[in-house]
Amino acid sequence: MAGLLMCLQITLGWYMLNSGLHRELMANKKKPGVSQYRMAFHLIDPFLIFGIFFYNASSLLLQPQNVNHL
């Protein structure tokens, strides 16, 4: 799952940069910019990847305790 999200991160990065590199902008020598919506999706994806890694690490490190002693 995390591997697919990493591939999505690369694809979203290319898609985001592609939105700001139009030939019309470059021909008119205007400052290139990217779509704020594409940048937001590009930012949300690493948080999802980190959440998956954190959940997996915490489930491996924090084993359930036996509560039958009560």
C-alpha cells in the first residue's frame, strides 16, 4: 500500500509541475506557477504515507498486553 502511495507521490509531483510549465507562460516570460489544488494533493500524500508507516511501526512495537491477570 505504501509503495503505491509513493508511486502516486511521484506522479502527483509531475502532474503538479506540469500545470505550471505551459508554453504560453514560458513564451510570455511570465513567472511559472503551479495549481494550488495539485500542490495540496501532493502535500497530503506524504502525510498518508507517514501515517501508514507510523501505524505499522506502532503495531509492531506495541504488542497487546495480557489482561487475564485481573
